[in-house]
Amino acid sequence: MCIRTILILLLSILFFSQLHSQKSQDDVVYLNNGTFLRGKIVEVVPGKSVKIAFRGKDTLEIQMNDIKLIRKENVPETRPGYENGVKASGYTFIGELNLG
């Protein structure tokens, strides 16, 4: 009975740690003009268009002839105080005084 309980506990820990370690992924639509859109594809009309939803809940419909590639990619890490990789708040001034 004790071994069975320990085995169930270990398997549960392994299962839930695998679920937690999975990174979320976005759909990324690369366009022919060199830009890309990151979001979640909500509708596909084969041979005609793709509708993608962004995090702000805005949607955009793109014609298939404008699309170069569609793939899933990991969501980029965001750090607090940074927007699009640029520090947006909490600036620090580091200066040097040459007295003497």
C-alpha cells in the first residue's frame, strides 16, 4: 500500500512538472513584404484568407497571396519595465564626477 502511494505521488509530480514546463506558442504569419504578425489563427479559408487574433483581441484578415509562411513559435520572454525589448521605465543615471 505504501509503495503504491509513493509511486502514484512520483508519477503525479512528473506529469504535472511536464505540463508546467511546456512553453506557450503563438502562430506567426510571415508576409511577402518582409513583416510578420504574431497572434492566434482563429479562422482559415483554404486558398483565400487567414484571420489572426492579437492579444489585444483585435483581428486581422490576410489574403493567402500576401502570406509567405505560417508557423508556430515560442512566445518571446517579457521582462517587467521593457516594451518590445526596449526599457520603458525605471531609468537609472550613472555618471562620473571628476573632482580633483
